[in-house]
Amino acid sequence: PISAINEIRRELVEKVTNSILEEYKQDITRNSLPQLSESVSPVDNMVIVDERADAKKLDEYSKVILAPSVYSVEVVDKFYQKYRNVLAGRFVVSLPIVALTEDLKVLDDIVAWAKANNVFIMANNIYALDYIRDGAKVISSYNMNTTNSYAYSYLKKLGVEEIIFSCE
């Protein structure tokens, strides 16, 4: 009868599904979590600004993170060129938390600019981690919700250079 055939099909689908999932199963018992091999220090003295910021007030910060009001290479480059001597080695471009498909071309251009100018980008969401494959230097922000050594180790394996832990 058809009900017997359906039961056999359901059992087979369940076995195949479990077999596939078994490959991805991880031991996440408390003792198996990765231990941090490097010391983790509190967040440096950072500031998030938009393109209207005054460089005279930025000297005291270890990192200046630009979150422009309008994302474009022109806006980022104009800010950087204006303050490049003041911001040497401390400049980071923050990518938006949400990026729509139509935004990605502009963000691709900004990331290409950042790579050409040896500037870090700040990942505020998982999409930004793809830029590591393109050779971008990436900092993971607190918006990535990194709260434990497992997430930290995973982001480091992906190539994230600095990680800001979430406050949770």
C-alpha cells in the first residue's frame, strides 16, 4: 500500500538527513571550547565619527572610525585626504550594519579604496567578512556579537585582524 511506501520514504529521508548533519556536528562541551592563545585587552580609546568631524578633536583617540552619512568613495577619500597626516595608521572605515544588494557596488568600491590606502574596514555584519577574501584588512565590531572564545577563534580563522567583543 501507499502508506507503507511513504513510511519507507520518510525513514530514508531521515537517515540521509542525519547522515549529512553528522558531518557538521561539533563537540561543544565546556572543555572543548577553544582557549584564547593571546591576551585580550579592553577596547582601545576609539571614536566613531561622520565626515563632519574636526581632526583637532581626534588626537586623543587610538582609532578614528568613519561612519559616513553617505557612503561613497568620494566622501571617504575627501575625509581621509583632509586628515591623513593626523590619522596616520588610526583610520578605519565602518561599513553599514545593513547592506542591500544595490548598496554592494558602492561598498565594493569603498573596500577597494581602503585596500589601496592600507586602511582597515570595520565589519558590522557578516556580509562584510567576505571582503577578507579580497584582501581587505577587517576589524570585527561589537555588532558582530562576539561573546566567547569559540566565536573569537572562528573570526580569527576567517582572517579578522582585530575583534571588539560585545558588551554582553
